[in-house]
Amino acid sequence: MIDELGKNGGLEELTKSNEISDLQNNDVFNSTRKRIKIPIYGSVLTSPNGLVFKNYLGERWEDIELTDDNYFYILIKKDSMIGDAIMPDDLALIKEEHNEDYFGLSAGIVDNEECTIRRIYKKDDSIVLYPSNPTFPPRIFKGQELNRIQIIGKIQQIIRNFKN
């Protein structure tokens, strides 16, 4: 019977209709993602009016889930996170979130200095910024010191840039 279907083209038609059905149920076909340009900055600071982006370095295209979220890249300058394989000259993609309840691998700003990448944890009534390089000590903020830190976003990905 299969030989008979193959001779008459029926098997080919059956295969094509299954392929179309598979395509219509495919996540890529029904994707809620879009391709957007994301700016790259050398540094990010805070001001009373929000974030201040400095040293525009260009942009990269990324596929991002369709949301109203704001994304940006910052250029990693120091080796404070080498234990997590985050190196100087890498790019960190940050999803902007001003949520003091988010912790983990995040971007934060202390005393309106440049943005820093750290593992940020809440411990009792304090926030601890943990580097992954043992030459950098953790920074602990508690009480009134908590006003010195602003968490600005969650790290989404790291892109390695190799220099010649």
C-alpha cells in the first residue's frame, strides 16, 4: 500500500500536509520575539531623573521577547567577576529593572559611581555585593547605607570580545 501511495503521489501529499501542520505549531512560527537594536555604553550612572548613559560605543542586534522592557549593554572594564568568566572587554546585556527585590547576577550603582556587575544578595537587613575575584572584597550595606546602592538591572547574557 505504501508503494502504491508513493507511485500516485499520495505519500508526498501526506508528508507535505504534516510539514505544514508542524510549521503552524512551531514556536518560531508563532514567536513573540522580535529583533531590536540595543545600545552599547561605556558607563552608566544615576541621577535624580534616572539613569545617565555615557560613552556610546555603538549597538548590536538581538532577538528579544516582545515586552516593554528596556535593554542596554555595558562594556566590562574590570576583572572583578573573572570567577564567573566575565572578563574585561566583554559586553553585559542588562534588562533594566529598578526592583530592589531582585538579586543574583545584577548591575548596581553605589554612591552614583559607574555601574558595577556583581552577585547581589539580600542577607538579613543588608545587601551584599559579591565579586567573583578573590582580590576584590564583598561590599556590605545595611541600615542607612542601603540608600547608597541602586540595583539597575538583571544580567541577561555576556558576550565575549576577543582583542587581537
